[in-house]
Amino acid sequence: MPRLSKYVLKQLAAPVALFAVLMTCVIWLTQSLRLLDLVINRGQSAATFLYLTALLLPSLLMILLPIAFFAGALYALSRLQSDSEMTVMWASGYSPRQLAVPVFAAGLIVMAITYLCSLYLMPLGQRMMKDKLLDIRADIGTAVLNPGEFNTPVPGLTVFIRDLTSSGEIRGVLVHDNRNAKQPITYLAQSGQLAQTPDGARLIMVNGTIQQSQANGAQLSTLKFQRYVFDLDQFASPQHYTERAASERYLGELFWPQTHAKLTDRVRDIYLAEGHNRLAAPLYCITFALIALAAATRGSRVRGSHALRIAAAALFAVGLRIAGYGLQGFAANHPFWNILLYLVPLLGAGLALAVLTGFDPEDWLQRRRMQRTVEATS
């Protein structure tokens, strides 16, 4: 690769990386907020929260990487043009075709990363997140470790602990079991310990009493104990097998799904549209590379005209991507039109390539207007 091509590639790398990081951080923070409430209420650690939010990254990168590449490439090429660096390149014999080489190289790299996310990392991350969330919801023991608060991890159970020492010892325990409203049971203990056994979570209470109301509150029986083990897993809801969502399936499972339940035509069409979208989405990297090249290298060098081309290119790229998102939903209802998911980026690339080879949309529009004027006057 010529030295100028390496220079252009370096100029592209920094803005693309910056836009990718900024956009990912913003969307990542908004998406991670929905996990924050679950993690806090279930008494999970900060490490668990970071682990769950990290599993969101592949699904975000699949969407954001092509957009970040377009924004970074358009910015870098526009800066080269506005700083007259392109003029110096053309004067030194560096042709527009040579300029396209590093832009396409960067586009291919981003496209490969996008394919890696869409075909492997995203379904893997979604599966791992779903399994972890099921474990958190099933772990009722950690949901009661909030000192000074009345915790109701599940309907019918109220747990209060006065204090929790650094060694894990619980001081002051109250457990109220109200599953049978006619005979509620209250456990009081001076101290306790939460233990995770092979059979599940157990609350070990020491030096306390068991108070049970009978005859609709007319009688109260009290039993003292020195050590009592309370089974918390009896309140945990059983985990049922659920079909993998479309985002959790690998490409082969989308095109040739194997399920435990009868697969309806509607679900099969959704899987098919998701599979074609994963194959088509990374193609926008090449389309955006062509659009950025066309906006930065073609047309008048007047500053106002250049800014107009940049705005038109951005609007065109945004329109293409929105059309792609809309067509996925349309193709889920009409499987025949899955081909449109590939045609949209290809048509965009074709139009940008036509501009690069000499086609001028402004000149074409002016000729059309003049032709209509002539036809109207004649």
C-alpha cells in the first residue's frame, strides 16, 4: 500500500473509532438502565451488572458499527478536502481510485467485525444474558440481604434483617410466611446465616421463636428453637423451558429452526427475516464507503456546495438505513420480499458508484426541469 494510502487509512481510523465508542457508550448506558433495577433489587454485585451490560455490546455494535464508520469516514474525507490535502494528493499523482483503496480497506475491516458480531457474538451474548437473568431471578436468597428494609422477594414472604456484618452474619431476623392467610407463621431470631447449599438457598436462624396463628387469629402457638433452617428455594418459581428468541439464535437455527414446540408459519417468517437481515446489515459498510467517497471527491469545490453534498450524503445514508429497518418488519410478514434487504444497500452503492463515475444528480435534475419547461412551452 502506498504511503499516502496508509496516511488516509490512519486518518480514517481515529474518527471511526471515536464515533463508534461515543455512540456505543450512549446507547449502552440507556440499555443498561433496565438491568440496574433488577440487579439492585436482587442484591447482585457491581461485577454482575458490568457482566450483564457487557453482553449487550455485540447486539449494539451490529447496529452502530456501520453508522459509526460512515460518520467517521465522511468526517475524515471532508477534512482532507477542506484542508486542501486532497488537492495536494491529486497534484502529486495520487488518483481517486487510489484514494478508494484505504476507504474500502477500512470498510471491509468494519464489515468483518460487524459480521462477527451479528453471526456469532450477538446470539452468544443474548443466550448468556438470558441464562444469567434466569439464575438471578431464581436466586431468592440474595434478594433478602438488604439490612433495615422489609423485603418481599415473592408474594407471601416478608423478610427483615436488622444488620449484616462484614463476615456475612445476620443480626436480628424476621421472616413472615403468609402463604396460608388463615395460619400465618412468623420466625424471629437473634442471629442467622445465609447458606448456599447444593439443594439451594437456606436461611439458618439461631436462638429464636416460631409463632403460628391458628383459628383465624384466636390462638397463637409459640415454639422456641436454638437452630432452625428455613428453605428459601420453596418460594422460587420453577424455571421452564422457553424457546430461543430470534436474537438468541445462530444463523443456521434461523434458517433451519429446530424447536421443542410446533413452529408456526408466522414465527418461521420472523426467523427468516432475522437471518437475512444479519447477512444484509454489514453490507451497508461498503455502501457507506461509496457514499462518503462520492460526497468528498465529486462535485464543485465551493465551500457551500461541499457542505450541501455532505448534508445530502448524510440524509441519503440515513434514509437507506431506515428503509432497511422498515423492510425487515415488512419481510417478516411477506417472506418473498426478503430480497429487498439486500437490494437496498446494493441500490445505494450503485447510485454512489454512478456519482463517482461522473453522474451528477444536480445536473440531471436541471436537465429534467429544462426539458419539462420546453415541453410545457411547446
